[in-house]
Amino acid sequence: MGTEALNLRVLALSGGMLVLANIFMTFAWYAHLKHLGARPWYIASLVSWGIAGFEYLLQVPANRIGYSAFSLPQLKIMQEAITLTVFVPFALLYMRQPLRWDYLWAALCILGAVYFIFRSPAGAH
């Protein structure tokens, strides 16, 4: 398998796992605001920690797999792009937040970060 094909395979596997991890983490961080607002903060924390455990079961191996083909900065920017991609639908559909133009501008900034961090091969200066 060529380097490009391997990188695409690593990107697909690592990226897919990061998407799933972000879904868990987004729910862990924010769903308690909708469902546990009347409960003490420590109850929300315990529930969130339980959900976040699943996130770590995906996040850690995803980063290890991704690090085999991508640099640490590339992994971080990929994570941020995935976070925004997961968060916006969560905010709109699950939390019923209004759509704002700021989401578009934030997405464009993240796309710029993705472009700049991936325009050179991993490890290149």
C-alpha cells in the first residue's frame, strides 16, 4: 500500500473514531444543561464523567492511530474541525439554539487552520 493510500486509511479510521468520540464528549459537556439543570452540579458531573469514559475509549486509540501518519499539530487541528462539525448540529438540533452567522465565520476560520496545518507533509518545517 502506498503512503497516500495509507494516510487516507489512517485519516478515515482516526477521523471516524474522533467523530464518535466528539459526539460522546459534546453530550458529556453540554447535555446536562438541558436535562439536569435542576439537579446539583455534582450529579451532572458524575453523569458527564460516565459519558466521557466512552469518549476516552475512542479518543486515545484514535490519536495513536492518527499519530502514525500525522503530526501532533495536524491531529489537534483535525480534532478542532471535528469538534465544530459535531457541535453545530448538536447546538441546533438537540439544544434548539438559533442558527447564527457566527457559526459560518467560525467554520471558515477552522477551515483556514486545516488548510495551513495540512498544506505541508507531516513533519515538514
